[in-house]
Amino acid sequence: MSPTMIAPVVVEENNKYQKGVKHLCDNGLTKVPTKYIWPEPDRPIFTKSDKLTKPKQNLKLPIIDFNELLGPNRSHVLRTIAEACETYGFFQVVNHGMEGDVSRNMIEVCKKFFELPYEERSKYMTSDMSAPVRYGTSFNQNKDNVFCWRDFLKLYAHPLPDYLPYWPSSPSDFRSLAATYATETKEMFEMMVKAIMESLEIDGDDNEAAKELKEGSQMVVVNCYPPCPEPELTLGMPPHSDYGFLTLLLQDDVEGLQILYRDEWVTIDPIPGSFVINVGDHLEIFSNGRYKSVLHRVLVNSTKPRISVASLHSFPLTSVVKPSPKLIDEHNPSQYMDTDFATFLQYISTREPKWKNFLESRKIHHL
Ligand code: OGA
Ligand code: NI
């Protein structure tokens, strides 16, 4: 059937889903539309029998206390970070220096943004991936066959003065609260980079990579997962790895994030006020495979809306992403091809960035 022959009712249906999950729910919903129903093997396991035979066990990720990191126990904490990045690709941080008000205000103002009328939110809808602000739904709404139960707002955040004028002007305090949040998250990221470099035993002083990362890109992604009438049929986010160096994730008190650990999906227990930090593809490559960029996904639930804010930090667009020369020698050959950002962007514009396709495509298979 040629595009001109698609029945108007089908076009109308598709447009409805393009407007996002919040819009769909605001109009009343008792069942999950077919568009959001995942094939059975991909669905979360929520069955009653599963709950009976296998009590739900959430994963307690290693907890890094920033105060300890900056004190006499630093070397011990660095070892814990290294082990967490090798084993889980994830850890949580507490006492990270961000005031509780800054993170709480960010969550609150983001909630208010998603409660604005659709017409206000949709001002930021665009398919232009390089737009400074992008509002959208699902994972990749132009390509996904099955949709995810998620709406998002993506904000480019570094250098901040270049992007701030484009950020939403409503709610009226959105820009100032989100700007404070982005700036403080960037500072936390820089402290984490220092620690990560040290944990890899790469000296701090003339560290080119750390300098590049300071100038690198930061994208703040606000995720909104409305309550779902049939959460066992769908996903908030499909299995994916994050492409950058590190992601700093703030969640509200509603659980939903799962990581793949020993071939099983395990739920991360939210610790109020903490950050979840995870290794991205760039760091897996940079560490020559020692630190793992681990698959994760998001489940939704039937009662509570969930908000999370992910801050993704990457090398600059002009950098070549490659294993650190300090970790490579004749006994430790490079495991990944050098990749510039253009190659990466080309890849995600032509292929589904789900699973770990991209990272796999960069691996060198030594015989
Ligand atoms: C992401 C992500 C997890 C969450 O934004 O890349 O994995 O809990 N978010 O929302
Ligand atoms: Ni992610």
C-alpha cells in the first residue's frame, strides 16, 4: 500500500501515539493500546506464580560516600568504585555535595512541566536530534515499532549559556532550577572523572582525557513514566546501554530501573537523595573493556507516576573515543576501534541504538 492509501483512521491512530503517553493517559485509559504491547520474551515478569516461588529481591548496589572519598579512606573507596564498575557497571553515591533542595526542586519542577497542557509541552517536539531542547515519547518515536511507556524532555546543558535561552520558559522557575541542577551535576561529574581516572591508575595531572571530558557534552534527560493500567505488558525503556562516559541518574522514590546482572534483570532500590552512576559506552572503550557499560531497562507500575533525571556526559563531538594509551601495551592490546563522534551519530541515525549494537560494532576480535 502506498503512503497515500493509508486509511485516515490509521494515520489518526499513529498521531495519537506520537503525542506521548501523558497525553494518552490524560484522556482516560483502562487498557494498554496494542502499540505498547511488547513481544512476550521482552516483557517484565510480573506473574503471581513468580512472586510466590521467587520473592522479589532488589539489588543493593555498592554505595560510595563522597565524604569518605575525599578523606583518608580514599584508596579504599577507589577500589570499591573499580569493583563496582567491573561487576555491575553501576554504583550509587551519597553525601555527594548536592543540597537536597536542588535535587528535590528539580524533580518537582519537572513534574510540573509534564503537568502543563499538551500544547505547551509540544512546543518542544522536534525530530531534529541536535535541537537544544527536544520533547518526545518512547525511545525513538520515529523508528520504534512497539512504543515505550515514557515521555521525555532532553536538554543540552554544556556550555550552559549557549543553551539556556532555548530551555522551556514554563513553569516560570524551570530554567533557574534546572540550570542550578545541571551546573551542580557537572561539578559532581568532574569529581567522579577524577576518581574514575585514579581508580584506573591513570595519573591526574596531564590527563588529556579528563580535560576533554570537562569540555565535553552534557545532556539532561528528564524521563516521565505515567502510571500504566497493565504494566506487565510494556516497558518504560527498552534494554539499552548509555553511549556517553558516565550517566548520573536522579530518581524519585518510585522504583523502576533494572540492570542486567548475571543474565537476570534486577531492580535497583532507590535511595532517597542519592545518585545512581553508570558506566557508558565511551568509558567501556576508554578503560579498554575493564569497566562495563551494562544493559538496563525501566519497568512501569499501575499506581505511581515516576520521574527520573539522567545527566549524560560524553567526550566532545570532535574527540576520538579510544582506549586510554596508558592502558595499552603489547600484553594488553586495544579491544576497540577508534571511533569519532560522527561515526557514532551516523550509526544511531541508521540503526536502532538498543541493546549494545554500537559497542559490539567497535570491538576488535583478537584471535
Ligand atoms: C536513561 C535511563 C533510567 C531511569 O535515561 O538512559 O536509563 O530510571 N534512565 O529512568
Ligand atoms: Ni540509560
